[in-house]
Amino acid sequence: MIKTWVTPGGVHPPENKHQSMTLPIGDLPIPERLLVPLSQHIGAPAVACVKVGEKVLKGQKIADATGPVSVPMHAPTSGSISAIEDRPIAHSSGMLAPCIEITSDGKDTWIDHQGIADFEHSSPQMLIKIIADAGIAGMGGAGFPSAIKLNPGHQRPIDTLIINATECEPYITADDSAIRERAAEIIEGIGILSHILGNPNNILLGIEDNKPEAIAALEPHVADTGISVVSFPTKYPSGGEKQLIYILTGNELASGSLPADAGIVCINIGTTYAIKRAVVNGEPLISRVTTMTGNACGINRNYETLIGTPVSHMLAHSNFNEAACSRLVMGGPMMGFSLTSADVPVVKTTNCILAPSYSEIPDDEPAQPCIRCGMCAEACPASLLPQQLFWYSQAQDHDRLEAHNLFDCIECGACSYVCPSNIPLVQHYRHSKGEILKARDEKVKSDHARERFEFHQQRMEQAERDKEAKRAARREAAEKAKANSATSTGAGSAADIIAAAQARATAKQVNPEQQRAKFERSIAGAEMRVTMAIEKLAEAASNQTDEQTNILNAAVESAKQKLEQAQVRLADHLEKHKELDSEQVK
Amino acid sequence: MAFKQITSPHAHAAQNTAQVMRLVLWATVPGLAALTIQFGWGSLINVVLAVVTAVICEAAIIKLRKRPVAFYLRDYSAVVTAVLLGLALPPLAPWWVVVVGSMFSIVIAKQLYGGLGYNPFNPAMVGYVVLLISFPIQMTTWISPLSLLPDGVSHPGIIESVNIVFAGYSPADGVTGATPLDSFKHSSGLVVDQIYQNNPLFSQAMFAGVGWEWVNLGFLAGGIVLLATRIFTWHGPLAMLGAIALMSVIFWDGGSSESPGSALMHLFSGASMMGAFFILTDPVSSAVSNRGRLIYGALIGVLVYIIRAWGNYPDAVAFAVLLANFAAPFIDNYTLPRTYGHTDRRRATEKEEDA
């Protein structure tokens, strides 16, 4: 018995897994048309490399990966490309996205392909390239390109490889059935992963104890492989990556970090099968096991489903009763999202199509007020306080939400599941996360704008200062030039300049006698102007208009004032010189 | 084919708020039964009267607030508040005491704050305290327990009880008497052993006070049922009872005349068990995290003991709960659990996580 750790919280919803396990994995007839979305994974969408009307073979690449985080797409069957356009895809918003439509020719003819018989002798880099070219993205739900996970870089040595066979969501049995029927190939796939990662010390295959048949199927194949099959008590959401890592290793991933940072690579067990098919058989990822279940379907079982198969095609072959169906879910009842249309295709991450009846999953009841009963906090696997997060979500208090670690919520839905008031808690958290991310984004933008503005402001001021400096420099240069030209007419030396300045200063100093004479002259002049003005006034008074008389009166006044001023100046002058004279006498 | 767009999770546990509330109501049955056996029909009349008043008030206010009346009445929260208030009030209290308290609980303490989920204070305890302060005589007149009634006197029958409550008839002599907490408080000068020998409330008791120990056992039984069904966690109740026990042990004082009484007496007297399992577990007005509820419960336990031992009131659960309600948001700020992937618990008020 290998030691496991127990995560906090968790819930035990009815498993409902037996319904789809009564029959082995089946095959569906090839649909007439298949729709391959260009984005079925995390990262950049693929870009179509075929044209409408082109004939393609099964397994032929129809879209190239773009950029480092992306995967290519392959034709799931042979036929012709009938459209490359936006179509509704499996997304919670029901949005449209670019898709390639293939009209099947019914022959299902494979393209030439070849695998590697002995991968042990191939370099990890080459195997990673095969996996990347096969278009493999995590098939557990997130769809992260597997090749990137397997190439964590030298600075992050991988010590532990975890294979996630938890399948903790109710209803889903895709992994369970695949393990029961394909254990040998899955173990071979794990061997390839181990080889790529340089044979990590621990290879742990985590599986819930509600799958004893699967565990029994694995046992004979794991002998001498170094793989430990670790079973642990069934509890939702043990299959969350963070939860599973804790259960198997007792280590928590630091908030915001990746498993690789802790020396761990975590791969879904369905992905290991796809990797085996890619490496050993040379087949790209063009089909997967998908559970078709729910009471609105007469047949509940797993199908090996071609990627791009419309959900309606699956329903049509499962005795689907639309009137009885309360909702159509892609994924499980806890984290799956509802489909508004059955025309959307199965993609690389589609592990289940759930078509429940009204008695299985009735319509939601209206939400009642939160009474903070705390059942959600007891159920939360991340030890959050969902009731407080809800409270602050309603108040849009972003600071409090972040202090309550909103972004550590994995949206498993355990809180909403137990909420006695039927509050769609997860929906509130998604909304708040979106709002906070938007606000952060806007803050970055406004910071940029402010920085730009401030820089602009600074630049303008600098330009103004530069101009001013230039002007000053020019003025100085001009003055220097003037001074140079002045001194060059006289003597060139500094002593000459000083002498010249002194000469100018002495010249300015006026002889007091001369000054007195000048004042006396100005008084005489003023006296004369006053007499003239009076005469003019007298003359005018007899025969001119009042207006002119007024002007002349003013002229007389002003002449008198000037005379007075001149007399005052002379008096001052005399006074000053008296003092000077007496000083000289002393 | 078109289908409904519904957010995940799609599965939902069967439990709803009304079921939680109904379970709480069922869990009060042992306590109510003990009260009725020990003190007559009074408590049952209180409960019925309080429930009728509360439901009428709740419906009227919801109607005033233009909300769907039936939808809100179906959550049973008003009934729970009323039942708890009815259980807390003295049996055979005049009808208007019950009506006023019940109205105050629902209209002022609950609906004016926004209704279910938004009241900062425990509505039943607000109603109780308003009555205790406004009508001290009616609120401190208790019935004697069954076994302490004088010879030839019995608890009034149901008709007589109704007459006492509604028509103001006086109960027969000897039907009313002191409670254990009362008598302990007013037995100064006697050492604990003397009180236990002289006072039939204690001398005829199994381990705490006659009658009252049964009532507390009843509420304890109901509380254990709620704990087992995970309606609430053990943190609050255990912290309160633990704090009362610890305080009683610390201040036991060797059973001298100054001693406020033994731990057993305090745990099984007054509203200790009802408070621990039915009052402080009201999630709306309590602290939210488990750690917070430990502090919240302990605070109530300490306050109860302090007021009982050195305050003016013989019992104190209502005051202690209201005081702790004030403190709950503050406690919440500092008692966040440690989230997965974080090295330490955070404060609700911090802007950025400490490195």
C-alpha cells in the first residue's frame, strides 16, 4: 500500500458511472461531414494548410501549428475539404470559431504512416517532435499541448511523472474503459513518457478506488516498469492536477506555479494512449474515447469517436430523446459546459457527452439568500471561503477578493454543488475573475498612457530647454563677437580693454560747472516757453473757440511745471555742490 | 435542436435551505419536550405564539418590500427565529411579551437590515434583550420545575395556561420560583457545599440544577444531531462550552462563598446548551471560518461566564452573543484559512500578499 495524502474538502456526488460501462468501447459509423475546429487546445489556433475542394486522406495534416504553444490538426477520415469557415464550436459562450469541414468519402483511407518500433533507441527530442506533429494536446480537459509539458528544460529536472487516471467527475468512464481494454498500450505510452523525461525516480499512476477492474487490468502490465499504481478513496475533485499532486506526493504547488517548477509532470491517461499510437503506430490524434451517457439517451456507452464528429451524430446513434433531455453537457456534470446546439463537434478534450433527463438533473431552482452556513467552505478543496468570495463578488470588492485568494479557485463547483441556497457560486467567481483581469488590463493600459503622457511632457520641456540654451549660446556668441570687434579696433589685450572702460567711465563724469550751466540753460528755455504759451493764450482768448483755449491753457500749465522742475533740479544741484565744496574745504 | 445554456456545476446536492431550517426545528424538539415536562405548557404556548407573530410580520414586510412572499416564507428562517425566541422566554409570560419580542426580532433585527442573510445580529437574541431590558419583571419570573412544586400544587393545565398567558390570570402560589443561576447569585455568604445541601434546586438534582439539567440535556441531544448531520461544525459550540468550563475551573475558588459555581452547574444551567448549539450557530451573524468560529465561540463562553459571575444578570447568553456579533466581522478579517499553494494565511484587509 502506497501512502497517499488527504485533500481538504471535496464532495461525493452520485457516481453514475455504471450506466456507460455495460458495453465495451464501440465505434460509430463515419459521419457524412466532420468539423475540425482550428483551436481545440490552449495556445495559438492552428492555420489551415489545405484548400476548399482539396482531397485529403485519413491522418493527413490539414492545419499547421503556429508559434511555440500550438498543435497541428489532422483529417479524421478521408474525403474532401468542403468548407473552411467560422462555425459554432463547443464553448460555454456558444461562440463561432474557424473550422475545417471535411465531407467523408466513406472509404476511410489512411495516409502512409509509420511508427517507431523501438522508441528506447530514439532521442527524447525526436519523440517530442513526433508527439508535437501528431497534434497531441492534454485529453483530460484543459488541452495543453503535450510536447511542451514533456520539454520542461534543463533548469527544471523532472523527478516525478504522474499519470492522472482519477476520472473523478461523475458519469464519465472514458478513461476507465480505455484502461480496461487497452492497458498494455497505455503502459507502453507511459514507458515512452518515462524515456522522454529521462526515467524519473517516481512514476505514479493515480486512480480512484471506484475503478477496481481498471486497477486489476493495469496490474499485470506494470511489473518491472517502475510504475506504481496508486489507488485512493473516491472524492470529487481528486482529479484536479493540484489535488492529485497533493494526494500522491503530499506536496502543494505554490500558488501560480506549474508542476514542472516542482519537478513534476502530470499527464492524463488518455493522452498516454494517444502518445503510444503516435510514436509506435505513427498515427496522429484523430480520435478519442468519449462517453455518451445520461438518461435522455437509450444507449449509454463509450465510443472511439473521430475528432470532428458532430454531437448530433453521436446522439442520433444513441436513441436520444430530445423531449426528455434537460440540458446537453459536454464534459461531466460538475465542470462540463452546456451546449446550446448539438451541431458542435467532438474535440480533442471531449471526454463525455451528457444528456440527462429532467429527473436526473432538473432545472436550477431560484437562488435564495446566502446564510453563510459554511457548507461551501467545508467542501472547498482549495481551503477558500466561498461564502466570503460570493459576498465580495456581489460587492465587486476586488481587493478583498484577491486577499481571499479568488485566483486559487479551480472552479471545480463543489461549493455550488453543496450550496443549500442554490447560488451559482462558480459563475460569480468566473465573472469576478474576468472583471479583475479586465481591471488589471486596463490599469496596465492606463499606466502606459500615463507614462507616455509624462514622457511626452518631459520631452517637450526638454525641447524648450534645449531651444533656450541654444538661444542663450547664440546671444553670448554674438556679444563675444561684438566685444571682439570693439577691442580689435582698439588694442587687443585685456589691459587695453580695462583702460578703455575706465576712459569711458571718466568721460561720463560731468564737470559740475558744466552741469550747472546746462541746468541754467534749460531753465531759461522753459521760461521762454512759458511766456510764449501765455502770449498764445492771450491771443487765442480773443478770437478762438473754448476748446482751443482749453488746450492752450493746458500747454501753459505744462510749460510752467517744466520750468518749476528745471528750477528744482538746479537747486538740488547747487545744494549738492555746496556740500561737496565744503567737504573739499575740510 | 436547441438546448438551455446553464452554468456548471449541473449536479446539485439534494439539500436546500428550507431542509436545513426544518432540521434545526426538529432538533429543538428534545429541548422543547424537556421544557414542557419540567415547566408545563408555557414554553409550547410561547413557541406557537411567537411563530404565528413572526410569520405574519415576515409576510407583511416581504409584501411591503415587494418580494414574492411564499418564496421567502418557505425558507422557514422566520419560524426558526421565532421558535428559538419562544424557547428562550419564560414559560407563561404574558402574550404581549412574546408578541413584542417576536415582532422586534423579525421586523427590526432581521427585515430592516435586509432580511435573511443580511442581519448582523442574531434576531432572536435582539428580541430577547429588548424584552429583558424593557420588561424585567415578566422576563425574570420563572416557573418552578416539576419536582419542586409544593404538595398538592401542579403546573397549570393547558386551558389554565392559556388563560394565564392571554387573560392575565395569576398562576397558583408556589408555581413560580428561582432558577439555579438566580439562587446561586443570591446565595452570598454560603459556601458552595451549603448551597448544594440547603437549596432543593441543587440537593434534588443529578449534577446541576433540578429541571434545568434536563432542559440542557435536551438541547445537547438536539445539537449532537445537528453536528452529526453536518448542519454546522463543532468549532463554535465546543469553543463556547470549553470556555465556560475553563472559566468555571479557573474561578472555582475551592467552593468558597465567593465561588461563582462549578463547571457542571454552568454548563447545564440557563441557556448554556441552547446557546451553544442553537444560538451561536446562527451562521448569518457568526464568524465564517472554522478558526474564526473557535474564537467567536470562546468569546461568547468567556462573556457568558463573566456576566454570570460578576454582572447584574443571572444569565448572559443573549448579551454575550450580541457582543460577539459585533466582533464577528473583525474576527473574520484575521482568521482566513490557509489556501492551497500559499505558505501562510492571509488577512482579509491586505492589499498584497506578504512575500
